[in-house]
Amino acid sequence: MIKKEMIAMLLAGGQGSRLGVLTARMAKPAVSFGGKYRIIDFPLSNCINSGIDTVGVLTQYRPLKLNSHIGIGISWDLDRNVGGVSVLPPYEKSGNSEWYTGTANAIYQNMEYMESYHPDYVLILSGDHIYKMDYETMLDFHKANNADVTIAVMPVPIEEASRFGIMITDDQNQIIDFEEKPENPRSNLASMGIYIFSWEALKEALITNRDQSGLDFGKHIIPYCHNKGQKLCAYEFDSYWKDVGTLTSYWEANMELIDIVPEFNLYEEYWKIYTKNEIQPPQYLGPDSSVERSIIGEGSEVYGEVYNSVIGSGVVIGKGTVVSHSIIMNGSVIGQDCNIDKAIIDEECRIGSGVTLGSGDEVPNDTRSDIYRDGLVTIGERSVIPDNVSVGKNVMINGPTTVKDYPGGRLESGKTLDKVGDET
């Protein structure tokens, strides 16, 4: 009989719609981060660094790039004969077929996978957060408290607590009550969406609640366990954790990597972040180039100037071009004599020469002001921008564009130029 003390179930099927065009063709966990990584690399690396060698990755929305990235788990030492990483999409069953309709529903639909390892404990993770955590320490806490459920929590400013699920605890870290996005929070301990369940408690809760519409951990499973009188404990985490669920938080998290003393350190020897490594030549900095406080990916060629930016692998930045406070992802090519400020440029884009991105005053975006905001210019995957055009702030461009799309050579602030639309 195969026996694992704890297995991890990693929820990676979300669309991540608040990232706008960045998730038009891929799930949020597959989005590039920090020049060489993808978001899912962080929970996967946490697992193997914590000694967890059995991980089920639950995918659903546009999984091609994510599945290709994970492969058989070699990059994370998760290519195991017993255990390892398994990609778990929804599948057709005799009598019915359904998509994952909620976080807990996705876990319930993979009951057979979990049971095959006869675990004592199941770790539930999200695939779209940036952090480093030793799950083994959290498991020790769970055991020491003889808990049925342990929820990782993080102190947040009390004025921001209404954005989160809030845990109210006693002096022994036992959860006595919880509130989902309360108007007047009684605590500042926010749930991180990281749970350890004793297997029997999880199994019983999932089976009992399986017919709930959109079965969810925060809305259904945790309240059920609490109301049943099971012991719920809060494990307080006091290190860096970032939900990169919006374009602004995604941009901020990348910019934090290049602080003089970064709050989140990618260079620690004892807790490495692993990723799928492409075969790339070294970076090349041209004779007239200048780079300050930036990450430059492997295989990139810089002939211009780069300041306070995160540059992916295989990027080309032309002579005379100045890039500042920007994220440029893998394989994009920037022409000569451009000025790019506070832009997020997705993979394999082509930016012509003489282009200006991020100029002028801020104006709310005309289609999704809740997404395209804070002065950012966002360019979708494989987009093309012609020579000698200028683009304002809070702009989204997606697809191959031509000079005709820029009246008078200018796309004003707040505009949306989508040449792909529903085809994505």
C-alpha cells in the first residue's frame, strides 16, 4: 500500500480576470514573474523545500502553457515513481460530467487521487501567491495542537481587514469565530487560503457538503467544520506574502524584487525557487548600454538603457531606448529610440522603433478602469506596435496593431485597443 503522511493539492485553475489581458491565453499561475519564473513556481518550490513530494495540481482554465511548464516535475525534483506531481484537470465520469465549480468542489472531484496515497494530512494551496513558507513547520503546529483544521493567517492593517476572511482566535490560537470580508472587523488576522486538514475531517466534510452549489472552502467547508465543533487553529505567518491578483499588485511585487534591500529575496541559498530552465545563452549588454537596479533574464540583449525594471529571458532592447519601472516578459523585442515607462509587456511582443509608452496625464480606462489603472500600460501577448507612435497611461493594447489604429500617431490615455477580442 502506498502511504504518504501529507500530500498537497494545489489549486491552479483560476482565470485571474483581474490581471486583464495577461490571462487572456493562460491561467494566472502560468504568468511570468521576476524575469525567469512563473507564479506557480513559488508554491511548487515551497512543497519540495518542505519535504512534500506528492502534489496534485488542479487545472481548468486555459491549461496548455501551465501544463507545458510543469511537465513531469523535473525542475522541482517532483518526477517520482511514487508520488511526484500530477496534473488533475476535470474529467468525464460515468453518468455526468462537470467543471470544477468551486475550490472545495475541485478537491472533492479528486477524492480518488487523494485516497490512493492514504494520507494522514492534506495541504490545500493556491497557485497564485508569491511567498516562501515551510509547510513542515505548519504541520508540526497542526499536530502539536491536535487540530482538525489549521488555517495559515497573516496580520494585515486593520483598515484593510474588510477585504479578507478574518479569523478571531483565543490565547491558544484556536479559532473561535471567523468573518468573511466584515464591515467592522474584530481582528486583523486574515486567511491566506492555505489549509492543513486531517484527512478524515476533510473527507467527511467534502462528502457531506458535496451537493452545495459552488462548493468552497471559505463559504462552506470551514464553517461546516466550525459548526460541527471540530478544532480549528490559526497558524500565524509573519514573512513576505503577496497576492498578485491585480495588475497593480503584480507590478508592485515585481518592483519589490529590485529594491536595494528586497523584502522578498530570490537569492537565498537555503530556500531556492526552482523553475523550468530554458536553454539560453548569457545576457549581453551592448557598448552603449546602461542598466541600474534591474533584473535581466538569460539570453537578453540590451543595447539601450534599463532602470528599475524586470526583464525576462530572450528580450531585445534596441539602441537609444530607455526602459524604466517596467516589466518586459520573455521573447519580446523593443526597437530603437523608444521611451517606455511603467509598462507591462507580455511575452513575444514586437514594439517598433521610436515608440513612447506611458506618456501624458492619467485618465481612467474606457473599458475596465478597475483593471487598467495606476498609470500602467499593459500590452498583451504577441502584440505588435508600429514605429513612431505614442501611447498614454492606463492603456491596454492587445494583438497586431498598425499605424491606422493610432490617430495622428497617438493612442490617448485611458484607451483600449483590442485587435484580438473574443478570439483569445
